[in-house]
Amino acid sequence: MKIAILGVGNLGYSIAVGILDKKKDMNCKALYLTKRNLSSIEHLGKLSVVKLTADNKRAVKYSDVVIIAVLPSQLKKVLEEIKDQVDPNNHTIISVATGREIEEIEAVLGQDVPIIRAMPNTAISVGESMTCLSGNALGNKNMTCAKSIFNALGQTLSIAEKHMQAATVICASGIAFWMRLIRATTQGAVQLGFHSNEAQKLSMQTCLGAAKLLIDSQSHPEQEIDKVTTPSGCTIEGLNEMEHNGLSSSLIQGLVASYQKINEI
């Protein structure tokens, strides 16, 4: 598989790092990375599998999977630039441009091109992304190709495109929301007497452990909560205080606000 990533910004870079880490698993023979200013990714060019270029057309010409990771406002311009190089029989187009629908891509490239819309998050750089995928008719037939890439970099879920905006909030913006929760518990641990480095380690590992418990047990969060809440105990005291101050409702309101904003965009 020869992969091109057009636009190696923060997300494009995270995808590239993840692919390079798992290149043997996905049989990646070449990785073309494009950026107007290549200086910030020159270190990746030292790897034999990586080809750096500022020429999007060249990257598309020599690849079979094209991941478009440019800003949403730049998507149409890039599509117009590469459309003459896109071969419906040889290329699969994967867009990670936030909020840009498949029909917008089809309007430039045509409906005879396999197109997949993907929404990973920045945890893709450490192989732990939750990536949601949807495709046009031909893209759905080529979904195995996209899954082979993104399953090597975390987990995937195929969804209807109408749910992609919500998935962006839960999974992509969700990284920031979880980071803020980890920061808050770290600050609380500092207030309770731990040094900041100790506090963050406690917070991060506990967060990881909670997620792993749910993944491995396939249980509901409340079932795991019941295991650590005893009558008149300290855990239920803390949980109730958090709920009295709007923990769950604040989180839900934040998700809804983020969803409303992405739909405005």
C-alpha cells in the first residue's frame, strides 16, 4: 500500500507518526507527505519509506490511498489541484477535513471515485484513536482499505454520515474534554498534598484503568461505580458533591454546545 497524506499539520502529522509506527502491520511501502513548508517535518524524510514533497499532484500520482488532512477551508482548492491525477480505478480518497461532506468532494472529483470520510483524533499518533468512518457507494466497497489503516492506529466504527458531526464532538473534540478532566483531577491531587508530577501520574493511570475496565469487562460504568461505592463511604460522598455541582449536566451541555458550533461552521 502506498499512502499519501496531503497537509501534514497537527492531525496529518499524528496520522503519519501512527502509520510509521505500524507500517509493517498495514504493509505500507511508501508514505508521501506534503506541506508547503517542509522544514518542520524534515526529520521524517530521513526514513526510507517517507517521501517529502510540496507537490500534492506528485504525491497523488505515486500513491493509491490519499488522505486529505488540510483545513476545511482549503479542501476545495486542494481537490481542484489534484483532480486530474485521481484515477477512480486506482485511488481511494480519505478526507479528515472537519465538517466537509462527501457530496462536496464528489462535486469536484466525481461520483465514480471511492471516497471515505474519516474522523480520527490525535491519539492516532500513539495507536489509540477512535476513528469513525463513512463512505459513498464506492467508498463503502473499499471500506476494508480504510479500516486496515485506522484499525492499526486504534479502533474504528462505521457510521452513517449524518452522525459524523456528533462523532467529531465525541471523539476528536473529546480528546480535549478528557484532557481537561485529567487536569482537574491532577489539580485536586495537588491540593490534597501530592507534588504535581505525582498527581498527574495518579490521574492519568487511574483514567486509563477506568477505560480498560470497561473495555475488558464490557460492563456499564454504573456497574463499576457500584463496586467502589460503599454505604456512607468517601466515594459516594465525592460523587454526590460533584453531581450537586453539575458534573454530568455540565459535560452534556458542553458536548451539545460543541455540536451546535460545528453545525454552524
